[in-house]
Amino acid sequence: MVKQQGDQYTPTVVSPAAVGDVIMFLETRRDSMNVERKVRRFRIVCGFLIVFSMLFCKILVLDGFYSLWDFVYLMRDTSIWEGETASLVVLCFGIFAVIAILLYLIRTIWLIKGKSLKTFEFLPGVGFGFFVVSVIAGGQMYIGLVNIAFVIIDYMGARWIEERDEMNRKYEEMKARERAEKEEKKRVRYFPGRYPEEFFRMIRKNASYNKKGQMILASGCFLTAAFMYIILTMYGLISQVHGEEDFLFGFGLARIFKQTGFLMALCSILMMTMIIGYYIKDQNKSNSLLVILGMRSRTIYLMFGIVFSANAFISGVAGILFGGAASYIIRDIWQSSLTNNGAVVNLASAISVRTIGLGILGYLVIVLLSLGFNQENVLNLARSMNMNTQVEKEKRGKKYNLILVILGLLLLAVSIRIYFSRSWAETMYIHIFTVLGVYLLIKGGTAICLNRLERHRDRYNRNLIANRPLYYRFQKSTWNLFYLSVLHLFILSMFGVQLAGGLLKQNIPEMFPYSIVCTAYDADMEDLDAIAKKHGAEASVYPMLRITSIYGSDAINKQWGPYLRPVQWPQGQHIAISESTYRALKEALGKTPEKLDLSDDEIHVVYQQDLSAKAHTIDWDTNRIHKMLRIGQPLMSYNTGIYEKIFPERIIKSEERDCLTGTFHQGMEDNLVVFNDQYFEEEYQRISTYNKEQWSLREAADIDEWRAYPSYSRPSNMTEGPTQLICWNVPEKEYEGMLKDMDYLTDKHAFDRDWDSAILPFYGKQQMIVDTGAEIFFRKLVYLFILILMTIMGLFQYYVKFESEARELNWQNNFLRKLGMRQNDRKKALAGQMKIFAVLPLAVGTLGGIIFGGLTVRARLYDSKEVLGFLIAGGIIYLVYVGIWVLWYFWIKRMIWRQAEWEN
């Protein structure tokens, strides 16, 4: 370049850097203009698509959807809008879509003329809102949804075009950085040889100095392996002799196993996750110097893997061996129990290739899942850590604590009130409110107490050392209090209660007062009478009807859609009888019947279940308050819009728990529903007549015709269930023969099992004794293991809390000793800090256990003798549990004190 000075031109020197900047600016400007051109074209295309959608998408007007041309034609006739206020409102909201389309048309013309892109930057958001309003409020499904998609494409596509080059540049930089890091790691980790023998000797030597963490890990692995083996083996043995067992559909013992087995697996995973997490952090402390000195991460992981695998393998093998021995003993105890109850059943061996394989598989799944949940802790093994980190004082809220306490009390009140209702008692989901309430109470209540202490200096100074963990680590301390409180609450109010119910002494044969109980049709009576005479059976025949609830499971119904009530499945099948039959059944067993005095819409329910089964209701539909029951069998199809007419509401006047015919389904099905004599007689005549008229049609039908018979317009089955309840007492030597002769009923009435294969035409006493005994035994076993696992979780958490703070407690003890505090006073100071974490959670759990345990007794309809037995069993469980925690508290206190004094 040159510069003119008068008549002379003098050259000006420009640096290469300046030239480069100019070139870079011009290239950037050119790229920017290219991007702007592409965005402009893209938005013009999107604008035309949105405008053209108005020509092809239909619009909701009056009673249907019309094209734009049809709508213009309708507008010519104003008379059609008279009295159509709702349609006008819908149309007004639909105009929002038209306004948005017009805005996009204006933007398209604006961009074609080359105007600024920034002028209509607001349009995607406004257009999206307008189209959403037109869909929700105006019902313009076609034009609204199509244009919502176009608006999203318009916005996202333009953003992608604008940022594509920058994204590609950052991606290339990231890939280059990753390649460099990969090469660096490869260079650093390069190890051409093999690890020498001294390396493995070092691992063994290092492991011998860290026995505490390994003992805890080995104990957890041992218990997990033993419990998994015992539970899976017992389920396999018992399910082989259970009469009606279907794991897929949850029949028989599978229902209990799915509920309790899941809880036990969850507790095992939580326990092992905590133990492995503690073990890894303990290893991290011992390996930290090696990491700081530069040991390769692969070597650190190899050291951890060798020690962890060795502990898990040895402990797992020991646990499997112990579980096999325990299963062998439990199997013999269960075999003796069956023999004493008169059941001729031989259980399979508790030790086999199958049981060992299942035990190992269950153990490996638990350990690997727990190790996976500690992935971040494993990765931290090879990361250097600051050994001198200072813990900062945690903040404590000064405001809203009273609100937290009030909300916590309200949540607890809601939980107790819902639990007070028999229909919802013993439902685990209720305790979501309980847990939230406990958390808010502890959080807000602790803060209020500490704030009040700070306003009274004398009390504050006296309790300063005892409350130091709460002042200094408020968040961590309240979390520990909450965690331990919830564990105590679950143990003492849920699983301890379940175990106490299972420990109640029960005479299982007396739960089945008759040798065979059968529900039969009138057409079967002649053949059944002949069979009974052949085997010398004494019969008691009672009129009955099948009565069905609209929903018959305590599981959450996943069939519900967003709008319509579905045909729910399964539907609960029960037995309807009259007051006279109820009195006759009671008197036949030497029992005193209750005085019912029922009206037409009132019922009395007899739940036939043992003492260990949880409380049930007759209908599990929605809020479980309204009992919707129809006389007849389940319906595969009906008009759910008028379900109240098909399943009319019944009012439960009274309830009781008793075994008048047998505990065939533990209170889920085949309960007795009592009506007054007049109403029952009318319904009995109606159903009996209907069955006789339809019988020939039923006999000629196949399974497809049977299933297709009920419909929206015909809410009834081809027949509506058996009408005779027959209770036989059969001589022992004729029992098997009579059951064999009655097997034809299973095939003859296969239609009746199409809804639920667990509902049988007849039940034999010996098989039901085996089934019920198996369920009670398995329930006790699983709840005992869950209690043990959760107790270990609580004890371990208490140990970890103070073991992790041992260094700080040692410093505190040394500081107080140097200040001249006497030994007894220092002991009291330490005990004060530890006692609150033992006493407060235990008090919360005990109080919750008393409240919910009492509500459980009420819901299960125990009589006075059974309540006394429950209180004794529950009291023993409480005393043992509290005693374990008292001993654990003193042992931890002694351990921490000895460690503090030893370091001094």
C-alpha cells in the first residue's frame, strides 16, 4: 500500500498478521452470509408449508371436520349457527391457528424481500403457543398438530443450520483432544512385562493390615449367599408340593414370593451396596499414598479386584455351604410339620445341583448389582485425594421450620387415617406419606430445638458438646437420624408385625372343617350324589351364588387409560349365601353366629384367611371405599360407562374373619358374602332359572363362543355360576378315591376356570393343608430374613457413622483432656453425642410400630385371644430388637472410647 503526501506517494508497510486478520474477517463474514442465506431459504420453505397446511388440513366446525372450502360454504348460511354457542367458542379458539398461519405468511413475504431475520424471532414461540391453544381449547386436531410439528421443525432446523459449523468445529477439537489423551494414557500405562511375584506378595501383605473392612465385606457376602440359597431352595421345594402354582400369573405361593422375595432382594442389594461402598472407601484411604506416588490406575484396580474377588468368592462359598446345611434342617422341620398335620407329602432334597446353581446365581446377581451401584467409588480408587480436607460447618435453616413440622404432622395424620380404613390397611404405598412425614418432622423439629437452645445460653452451654454433631453437621446428622428412624419404623411397624402374625399358633387342619368342598351346578347334583354314596361321604348342601367384585387384586391396576374406565382384570370371585345358610354353617361347626339383620343393599362379609395373612377387602377397585359386586361370574366385556348398574354398590354392614368352609385363597377369593334371606332367595331363583334356560346352549358352545357371549349390549355370561355349595366329610380310606371320581368336573366346567385357573370346582382338605402350611411357613421365613437384613443395615449404618468420625472424636477427647475435664465427664460427653442417634430413631420406630401394629390388629379382625397372642409375639420381637440395639450402642461406645484413650 502507498500513502499520498502532497504530490509524492510513499509506501506503507503492512504486517503479515494484519493481512491474516483481514483475510480471516472476510472469510468469517462470507461464512456468516452463507449461513444467513441458508436460514432464510429454510424458513421461507417452512412458512409456505405452514400456509399451505390451511388449504389441506380439516377444521373442526359444528359437528365435524371440514376443509377450508367447505367451511367457507358453511359461513354463507348463518342459520346453522343459531343455538351453537359451544361451537362458536370452539371456533374462536380455532382462530388462534389462523392468526398464527397469517403471521407465518407475513414472515415469508418479509424474508422473500430480503428483510432482516431478527424481526420475526419471536414467531416460533408465539406460533407454538397459538397452535397449542387451538388444539387443547379449540379441538383443531388436524391443523393444530400438523403445524406444531412444522413450527418445531422451523425452529430446530434454523438453529441447527446456524450452529452446525460451530458444532462441527467443537466436535473436531474434542476428538483431537480425546486422541491426545488416549495416546498419553497409552504411553503412561505401557507395561511391557509381567507383574513380579513381589507384587502379589505386597497385595497379600497389604490385605493382612486391613482386616476390619474385609471382615465386614466377608460377613455381608456370607449372609447374602446363605439367605439367597435358603430362600430360593425353600421356594423351589415348597412350590413343588403346592397345589396351584403358576409363577407367571402369580397363583399360589408365587404371589407371596413375588411380594416378599422382591423386598428381600431389595434389602440384600441395599445392604451389600452399603457394605461394598464402605469397603471401597476404606481401601481408597489405604491406597491413597500409592496413587499420589504415581502407581498406575490399572494396577490399583487389579489390586482391588484380586482382594475383593477373593473375599467375595471365599465368603460366598462359605455362605452357600451354610445355606445348604440350614436348608437341610429347615426341610426336615417342614417335613415333620406336614406329617404331623396328616399330609402325606415327601419333599425333595434341599441339596442338589439345581439348588446350588440357583443359590450361586442369586448371590452373584446381588453382588454384581451392588458393585455396579458403587461404580463411582470404584473409579475414585485411582484418583488422588486430599488427606487434609477440612469439613465446613453445614448450614441450618432458621425459617420455615414450624411449617415443616406442621406438614410432617399432617402427612403422618393422613397416613394413619388411610391405614385406619380396612380397605387400605397394610398397603405399603401408604408409608410414602409416613416416610415423608418423619423426614419433615426430624428436619424441622431438630432445627427448632437447636434454635431454641441457642436463645437460652445456660442450656446451650450445658448441652453444647452433646449437640455438637447437630450444630456442626446438621444436614448429615439429620439424614442419619431420618435413615435410622425409617429403618426402625419399617422393622417395627411392617415386617415385625408380619412376623408376629406368622408366629401366632394356628391349627391348620381346623381351617378346613370338611374333607371336600365343592361348588356345583344343579345339573351336577345327581352324579355327585351317586359318587358320595359310593364312598360313604356325609354331605351338607347349601344354596349359593357366585358373586364377583369389579377388581380382585391388591396390585396396582395398570390397565387404566387416561380417559375411559377399563374392564379390569382379575375380577374377584366369592360365594354369596343367605343369613340362614350363614347360621347353619356356623352351628355345624359349633360356633355362635352373629346377629346380622341385613337389609336388601347390606352385606356381611366373612373373610376366610389364616392369622398370618394380611387384611383384605372384598373389592379392590379405585378408592376401595365403594364395594361394587354383581351376582354372577366375571365379565370379559361390558359397558364400563354404566358399570354402577352392572356392578351395583353394596354396603358392608359388618365383617368377620373365620373359616366356615376353608381358607382356599387366603382372603383374596372365595370369601363368604351374606345377604338377607328374602333378597338372596329372589336372586337365587333368577340365577337358577337363567342357568337352566342357558344350559343346553352352554353344553353346545366352544371356548370362543363362551368368551364372546358377554358384550356391551348383553352384560351377562352364558351361565352365571354354580348354585350349590356341598361340604363332604369323607372316610379317610375313601378320600383319594372320591377325589379321583370328581376329577371329571375340572374338564366339564373348564369354562368357569377361563377367568382364573386358581378357582376350582372342588377343594381337597389334604392338599389345602399342605398349601396353607407352605404359605405360612414361607411367609415366616422370608419376613424373618428381611428383619435380619434390615437390622444389619441399621447396625452397620450406626457403626459407619461413628467409625468415620473416630478421628474427630479422638481429637475432641484429647482436647477436653488437655482442658482438664475428668474421664467420667469425657465419657458422658461422648455418650451424649452417640445416644441421640440410638434413642431418637428407636423411639420413632417404636411409636410408629405401636400405632400401625394396633391398626393392623384391628384390620385383621382378630378376636381377644388372638390379640393377646399377637401382643405376646410382638412384644418378644420388640424386646429382642431393642435389646440388640442396646448392646450394639454400648459396644460401639466402648470401641470408640478405647480407641480415643489408646491414641492418647
